[in-house]
Amino acid sequence: MGRNGFQLCSTRANFQVYIDSARRFGEIAGKAGADVMIANHTATDGTITKLPLVAKRKPGEPHPYVSTKDTAKRYMKVAEECATAAMLRVK
């Protein structure tokens, strides 16, 4: 996936590929039980805040990157829905 800012060439076909990828990735992540979202931009996944917490984390304390399976699933659904909305704006 990636490029959730949609800097891709804005054609319906490109958005459909993105939508299909978001659905597929969401299904794979769901089946795998994913509960962590890590982005390629540290500002978007909270890495700037979370990484120092990882360094100070003691055994048994919650991991700053781990959220819930539902959060990961919703993240991919939002990506799919945003791409769908963007596609509908393309003439």
C-alpha cells in the first residue's frame, strides 16, 4: 500500500487498484491478527512519541506500538473509504 496522500496519477483505474489493495491488505492483516500499525512517515504513526517509550519500557508494560486488532482493521477500512471518495471525485 502506501501513499495515503494519493499523489498517484488520479485516474479511476489507479484508485481502484489502491482500493483493491487496501481491501486485500486488510483481509490479510485481519487473518494474521495484526494489532500494530507502522507507517513509513514517523509523524503519522506516532513514532516520534512512541520510540522513546519503547526504549524505557519495562518487562510487562504495554508496548507503545501495540493497539488492537480492531484498530488495525479500521485503519485499512478508512484507507479504502478515503480512496473510494477520492475516486468518486475523478471525472
